[in-house]
Amino acid sequence: MGSIRSTNGDHNGGGHRLIVGTFNTPELFLLNFNTDKQSLKIESRWEAIGNHSWLALDKTRKLLLATCWTDPPCIASYRLDALESPKPQAKLVSTQTIKSRSGYVAVHHHLEGGRGRAYTAGGPSGEVLGLHLETGELTDVLQEMNYITGETTLTEQGQRLRGETNGQSSAFQETPHQNGKESENILDFGGLRHGAHSVDLSPDGRMMYVADIGRNCVWVHKLDEEGLITTTQKVISPRPNDGPRHVWPHPGGKCVYVLQEHSSMVDVFKVNSAKGTLEWVQGVRIIPEDQDEKLFWADEVRTVPSSAGVPSDEPDLLVASTRGLEKDTKGYVALFKLTSEGLIHVKEKEDKHAWLDMWQSPTSGGWANAVEPCYKLLHGPQASFTNQSRRNEGQYMALTDSEEGLVMILSIETDTTKQSKHIVEVARVSLGKSNDGKIRGAATAVWL
């Protein structure tokens, strides 16, 4: 393992910033990663309106949306101000109450006239919210999704936008897999682990994907010019024990990657944007072959920004993270090579695995072990601290841990002698404990 630097401070006047929320305290943390020193520190701590399990930024990276574990549950928007000063701030702009505790929130900024939309899903329901991109204000609930029946309903405000008087949705296509089936617990929608969990938009903003752990499926929606949705497909997962947790779109829009929480698999589906449908292509295991998937719950899947000289919409690497269900089971981060078509490169048949590297995390990850690659290449040292034959490619990832309250920075390095890829931890910081003595459970991170 590399040299791990752990520091705390107020402001270092440089580096690359990221924001982290927690599962159990109403706070947000601004962290600063210095690539030259390979160090990570806390720059600011902001009071928040609630516990923020998921964060999303608009394209300017100055508007932050967050899921709120409040009563009643809501979505919050923050304006990020004075980020270049010694005292940066996150100012609460507005909140919007939603029906169920949300897993994810996504921002849509492809509409004309500077209008935006926010999309959220969790458990049995989801919402389309109005969003003023300039001010950051969340406005009306425009549409509601029912992930028990698959129906969508326009509110009065949504009906006016679409010019309809009937807000009820039409039928959609259900696509079973030959080996898959819905979960046997499909009526148990007590929380995020028993229903819809994530929401993500295609790169062009014309499709939306919702992973549903409880119904063992992925919901596919098409978006109209007002950012309102129509359900086009319900895709049953390839295996009966999958539990789709997250759908991550390829930056070129040609496919999506579905992370399966219960089976520790990642499945690749081709996208038919004209029809608004997905077609299964392949699946890979994201834990070592000798490990029992029942001891884990998979967390995240992400494409990594392209290596130098590779087009930004053709990433060549994919990462997926997994948590241990118990404290004595450590999690993993798996690294895969992608083809030009966005498929996962599978090596020779005699190889037992498809991954390039399998990095074991220092803890189980708790509720997190959420991996978040920086959206751009970062300038860093040319050689690793651990091995002079390893070249730093500028591909960095944040990894959050709620068990010990850690945030770690991982680097993808190339072994120049073997031309192999490796994940290396280069920095970490602890979020510490709250005033009442609780370990701050780091949830997810976003890079500014």
C-alpha cells in the first residue's frame, strides 16, 4: 500500500475539491485533495438541513442537490458560493417534500430557456420536480411515479406543461429475462432496499433509468421536451437474486451498466434510444471467485474518465465497488477494461475473471464504499510513491466509508514493466465524530 497522508485544516488555497455528505449527521464537508503532496484534508464543515445520503451537481458545479433523510423526506438545493475564498459556503436555497425517502437525485439541464428538472426515486415512488437553474430553487412537483404499478401521474402543473387534461400514464413494455424473475418480496416496500433506489439520465437527457432492488428490474423512461417522462420498459434482471441498485449510462449513450446489489454482478445493456428500451448483452462478477456473494452488498458502478488521448465519450475503464455485509468482511473495488463499444473486455476463456485489478478496501465500507471517479484527469506525480515502475495516469477516485467515517482517494496506476493496471490508495481523511460522539458515516462524494 502507498504512503497514506491524513490531515485536517481550514484552507490550503489549491488542490481539487470534493463535497461529502453523511448518513447520520446534518452536515456537509468540503475536502481538498492535493495531487502534488498526495494529501487529503477537510477544508470546511457546513451545517445542513438533514442527513444527505446522495449528492448531485448541475453542469456549472455551483448548484448542489441532495437527498434528505428528514421527516417528511425531501430534496434540498444549495448554492455553492465563494469557493475560491478562505471561507466557502453552501447556502440552502429551497427544499421540496417528496412521498418516500429518496435513494438518488439527478439534475436535468437540457431544456430550453435555462429551465431545469430534478428527478428522484426511492422505495415505492419517485417525482419529477421543477428546478430554476439560475437561482437553484426547487419549484412544483410536476409528475409522480408509482414503482409498484409502473404508472406515472401528472400533477396539475405537469398537465399544463404537457397540454393534457388526463395525467395518467399509458401502458409500457415488460421485458423478462429467460433466467430472471421479480423478487418474491415485491410487495415489501418498507424502504430503499425493497424498492426503487436510483435515478440517472442518459447523456443527451432523453432517457431516464431507475434501478429497482425490490422488483428486481430496471424501469426505463423517455423524456419529452418539458422533461416529463413516459415509462417505456420494465426490464426484469437476468438472475432471480440480482437486486438492481444503480444504472450508470455510458458517456457515449450506447449502453448502460447495471450494478446488482445482491448478486455482486455488473450487467451491460445496449440502449435503443428510438424505442426507449434496453437489451441485455453481458454480465461480470465484481468480487473474487472464491467469495460468497451472500456476504456482500454491491454499491456503485462508474466509468472512469478517458485516458490521455482517448475521446471523452469513449472511456476505457469501468470501476465497481462492493461492501461487506458484516464488519469482518472487507469490501472490494474492481477495475475493468472497456471496448470501443462500451462492453466489458473479457480475457481468454482460461482466465477465471474479467477484472484488471481487485482492490480490497480497509473496512467493510459500512453503508457506503461508494466509489466516485473525478470527472477529469488530474495532474499528479509521474511515479507512484510505492513503486517507481508505476506511472500515475491522473485517474483518481474518491471512496467513502461509513464504518469508520473515512474518505479515501484511490489512484489508477500503470505498471510500465507489465503494462498492467492497479488501484492504489494515496490519501485518506477521517470525518471524525459529531458533538454527541457518533462516527460521521461518510455517504457519497461529488467532485467540484
